[in-house]
Amino acid sequence: MARAAVPGRLNRGASWRVAQLVESREETGTARTLVLEVPDWPGHTPGQHVDVRLTAPDGYRAERSYSIASAAAGNRIELTVQRVPDGEVSPYLIDVFSVGDPVEIRGPVGGWFVWRSADPAPVLLVAGGSGIVPLMAMVRARRAAGSRVPFRLIYSVRTPRDAYFADELRQRARDDGGLDVSYVYTRETPDGWPSAAHRIGVADVNSHGWPAELEPTCFVCGPTGFVETVADILVALGHDSRRVKTERFGPTGG
Amino acid sequence: MADQDYTDGNMLAGPMRELFAVDLTAATGRCANCGLTGPIAQMRVYQHAPGLVARCPGCEEVVMRLVRTPTSAWLDLRGAVFVQVPMPAESPASW
């Protein structure tokens, strides 16, 4: 096999391997978490992603990138996949892909949009919709490492029903010292919510983020327009653009 | 939304990993057109062209283009003055 011809250390993440679905659970009405068993998984850094490749019986192939949602743990990784209407890949992964089925993946890849637990800088996470996924991996890795690095998460979702990992985030904000979680609702708020539904703005980032003087590392992930808005706000608030790391999902996908 | 019809250089990690032994998204590149220097991860990547087209986030000129065929990969780097890859003097013995 080609894999044996290249030193494994250098080849890390380069080749396709077959993973198997071992568990699937509903996250929201439009998203599922897929638990994959990957033989010889080398581990990953939170924020990294995998490429998933599907091959149709006629040989047609489709490839998509999915952020890893889980902290590193043995040979299992979790992907939380949002259904993209008319998508080529996500409807298959959500509706058809069943426990026991194989799928080709490549990874882990990506070494820039990652949080390393040895970095002592405070962290601001800003998620738009399914952009929470790689940021959740960071929250989980922080917990797994027993890190005391202060984290703040601002999570923008359409309605309370659209929030991924809501129960776990509630629990982590309570139990993991130094993690603050705040929400911005763009279409519908919970009962008694203090502000009306709105898109994220300067006041949200200013109130729930870190002052620029603390030089936090900022990770912003979501749809392209959301990411650009938030990155612009952070820079306008005085954050060094080199400390603002972004990952865009783009307008389509799936 | 046509002007936002792109993702970013983070998605190049997998395709570039097929070509190179290192992670290229954390590498720094300089745009040959405007001189902007920054991480490859922050380029604008258009996927609806044949292959992957990465444009400078500052001036939108094409910095690199990657086209995969069944038998080869074409990497066009004409829009980059350089690509600087973080690399320690000595690799650690193990992960």
C-alpha cells in the first residue's frame, strides 16, 4: 500500500482511511452528531477538521470538510453535521448513513485554527450557528486538559431550538471554572430574554468578550458574512488582527 | 451573496496535505500583487471554479490555484512571492 511507502509521521493526515459509524444522535432538528471509529487515529488538536469523501455507485465523488466536535479520545471522533437543504453530502450523512456503515475520511488536518492547551492567553470564542462545532472541541479539550485558561463563548443562533450542545454548555459553564457562555438570538428569543432578537453587534462582542488589552486569542467560526462582521468588530474594538482567527463555512456546503 | 461565495484557506488543509508533508494552512504567504502577508488559512477560497482558487483577502488577486486530475495535481503559485512554513530546526523523535 502507498501508505506503507511514506513515513507515517510525515504522512499524518494525508491519506484516506475508512472510518465506521458507531453511534449517531440528534443534536437539533437539523443536525446530527456522528460518532466515528477510526482505526489508528493519531489524535487531533481542537479546531482541526476532517475531509469526508463519498463515492456513488457510478464513481461520482463528493468531498466536504467537517470540523471535529470532540476532544481527542482514543480512536473515536465526533462530527456534528448540519443538514444543508439540497446538499450532496449532509442529507446522506444525516438520513442514510447508519451505524456500522463505512465512510472515507482524511485527517486530522488544519494547523492554524486550533487552540493549544499550553497557550496561557485568554480565549474568546464566537460562533454563528453550526460554527460552534470546532469551538466546542476547544471547550471540551479545555475540560479534558483540566485547563484554567479563561474562556468566553458568544454563541449566535436563530432560536433557542437551534443551539447545539445546549445542555452540555449549561453544565460546563456551571462546572468548568472560568468558562462563560452567552447567547445572541437572531430570530426568536427564549421567554423573558432581556433583549429582542437581533444580529450580533458591537455591544454583544464588547459586553461578553474580553477587553483588547488582555490580548486574548479570538476564534470566530460561522457563515462568511457572520465571520466578517465579528472579525471587523473585534479589530474595531482594538484587537490585533493577528490574534483574530477565523474559519468560514461559506454560503453553501453539505 | 455572490461576493461572499467563498470559504477560506482552512479548507485547503486536506488537499494540500496530499502534496506536502507539512500543514500549509499555518504557513505564511505574501501576495505578489499587493504585498499583504498573512496565514494561508485566511485566504479566500473559491471552490466553484475548476479546482480550488485561493485569492488574497486584501486585493482579491489570485494567489494560488490547485487543480486535481485523476493522474496529477496542478499547483499554480504565481500570485505568491513566498510561502514561509514554520519548521523547527530538528523534528521531535515522536509525536
